[in-house]
Amino acid sequence: MTPSGLPLQASAAAGGRVLSGAAPVAAAAALTLSDITGLVLAGGRGMRMGGIDKGLQPLNGVPLVQLAMQRLAGQHAGVLAGVVVNANRNIDTYLALGETTFGAGRVQVVADRETDFSGPLAGFQAGLDVCSTPLMLTVPCDSPFFPLDLAHRLLVALLHTGADLAVAVAPEKGRDGLVALRSQPVFCLMRTTLAPRLHDYLLSGGRKVDAWAASVQRVQVAFNAPGDDPRAFTNTNTLDELRQLEG
């Protein structure tokens, strides 16, 4: 039982525990959303879109990165301290879009340390380099429907378990055609004290988000409660997939 008297189900899972459903509010008393900086990952090559800058592609007339920032700005149970956009192109455009959403002075745009487009972990590293809050919430730019209670549920789980990293897991169809809870590792809340471990992992040649996440103390948080949007973690890898989401 939790301090609020509500049951919080947990089961053993590879790389950590899985907390099921929406966790109670009482466990989040120690830290709030104001202790979190949001990080939007928009630094990829966009190869499956022909090499264009994915974050600037419109969905119903609004750039994907701006939709992501709007979701961060609208998070339930509090207001984030600010947002960082990890981008390796069109820096001024990303900054302008961010300030339109969050206001001047609450947005930073940072590039990867290296210029080889090393993937999401390089974006994590860039965000941690400038993050001034104790926690950082990461989301990709190409998932326009992620939950508006993402930050709150990950925060509750992180504090309830004492973990350093909370990762979303959600129902997803695998290559075998079966739907199961699968890790969504680019949707995570981390303590910024993980920065040295991430830097060491990247220096060793590591690039896989799941592998790094499994190497730290983490909790996995299930987004399969009644009322959770089944599209919440849908990502758009191609222009055709993007067009299919319009309407």
C-alpha cells in the first residue's frame, strides 16, 4: 500500500519494476513538476523522411516539435521549469517556436556534442549539459499524442521507488503480431545525477537507449490504465505516417 492507502501494483521485470496504472498523488510530495526540465529530442537525421528536419514537419499545419512543446506546456499537476530542445539544424527556428510556446528565457536549443548524429543518448547528454533542475523529462519530437500526465506519473514512480530513472512502457504490437507492454525508452524521467554515467557509456561506444537504461536503477511505468490513449506513444518515421495522423 502507498502512503495514500491506495494499492500500487508492482511486478518483477527485466531491468526494473513495472508500476501498473496511474500512481497516487501522495508519493510525489518531495519534488514537483517545477523541479523538471523538459527535453525534446529533435536532433536526428530524419533519414526515413528523406533526410529532412523531422521536427519542423507539420501535422495539421503545426510543426511536430511545437506540438511536443505544447504537450509539455500542458502537463497536468504542475508547470515544468522550462524546456530544452536538442537540435542539430535550424537552431534559430527551434528557438523561436519554443519561445512562442513557453515564453522568452524559458527555452534553450542545444546541439549534440559531436556532429555524427549519434542518436537519442547524444540528445540526453546535450540536455544534461545545460539542465539546471534536479530532474529531466525526455520526449521525442515525432510523437504528438504523448500523455498529458506523463511527467506526473513518471515522477510519482521515481519517488515511490527511489529509482534514478523512470521509463514509460505501453502496449505495442511486436514483429510477431502480438500486443504486449514494451519499453518506450525515449519517454523517461531521470535524475540529472546520472550525467556522469551517461557520459561514460557514450565514451565506451554505447549508443542503445534500452541498454543504457537497463544499466541504471530504473522503474518502468505502465501506461495501460483505463482511459489511456492507445496512440499516446505512436511515432511518425515517414511522411506517409505523418499524413495518416492528419484529420
